[in-house]
Amino acid sequence: MSLCDDCFRGVRWTGTPSGTIEKINEVECYVATPEGAYAPDKVLLFLPDVFGMQALNNQLLADDFAANGFKTVIPDFLNGDPAPADALDPGSTWNSTAWRPKHGAEQTRPTLDRVVEGLRRQGVTAFGATGYCFGARYVFDLAFDGVLRAAAVAHPSLLKIPDDAEQFARTSVPLLVESCEVDRSFSAEAAAAMDVIMEGVTTVVEGKQEPLSYKRTHWAGCKHGFAVRGDPEDPNARAAKEGAFKDTVEWMKQWLRA
């Protein structure tokens, strides 16, 4: 499934980010580091929507993950050319159609791979990844390539169901999916098909066949983008955003820290 119009819509949040911009293997990244003790050999990759590392919403969420004990890195895999923040403003004339072909896997994946390589050089041995919208595609791809210990996605875009679900089922990576009611990029039919595939899969744990860890949470009354661009003034959207974040923190505590 492709990007939909809602991939480029939402609400800009307010706040002051506390992370830093650092170069990792020559790629700029937003890095949010816990204030207290944390495991330096584990990193949570935050793979953002089309608004990229530069978006305040994404930086604030990364800070929240760091506040829960995860060193969190947002790679600039959009190569300094994200959708602009003012594309969210009413009446914006920014051309998303012209932007899309310049940000395919051939332009973006090599940049992400450089960050993973750079973090490994720094001593990181275990990666989790949480991906939003556009970034969810890369969570799946990293899992396919054996990079991840744990995976989470919210309102994913660019997935091909059932193919991607079937391929994910052949990994041993625990997967959390945060879905919603109104989503042209990840429809109710796609979500149901993924459930059927993933919920019947087993993997080998300590020599025994065990169910592959999979969870999907559905947020009624919410639309694509709720977890990272939802309106904080809307009680339902705010509860869903906070619920999806809590789910992801708990998932990573269970599987990345294990």
C-alpha cells in the first residue's frame, strides 16, 4: 500500500526538545539519551514519518522514549529533505507528489544502513525499532535483514499485505502494530489479514516451538497519523497517542531489554 493524503496531514505539537543533533557515520541524527543509567549496547531506532528527524513532534516523542530508559536515535534517512513542517498548515501549497519519487528505498535505505553501521562501531549490539507511517516500511525491512531484536509500528505505510506479513512471520522478531479506524495506508482488511498470518506463527525459543510474539492494538475513532501527529486537544486522539506510546515502551522493555 502506498502513502495516502493523511501521511501529510496532522497537528504540530508544542514543546522544547532536549536531545541533540549528532553525526553518526556522517549522517545527522537526533539523539535522545536517558538521564539515568541505561544499557549503552542497546538503541531504539525511531524511524519517522515523512516529516523526518527535523519535526518537533518526532523529537518530543524520542525524548519521551529516552525518559523511559531507551537511548533513542532518529536517523535523517530523508537526507535533509523531509516534508516541511508548514505542510501541515491549512492552505499549504507544498507539492507532496513531486517529493515522493525522490525518497524511495534506493535514496533512503543506504543512509539508514550507515547509521546502523556507525552505532555498531560505537558498541551497540541490540536494536529495537519503532516506525511511524513512512518509517514503518523500514522497521519491516530491518527485521527481514536480521538487524532487530524487537519491532513496533504505528499506522504503517508502504507495506504489501499479505506478502510482508508472510515474510515477517519467517523472522523471530516480536512485532507490535498500532492501527486505527480510518487508514487508507493500512486498511481494516490488511490488518485482519496480518492477524491471521501472524497469530498462527511459531518460532523456536530455547529449543522449543513457541508462538511468535505479536500484538495489534486498534484505536477506534482515530485516523492515520494519530500516534505522531494527532490533535492533543482531541481527548480521543490524545488517549490513543498516549496509549500507543505506552504500548511501545512496554513492548521494548519486554523484548529489547531482555
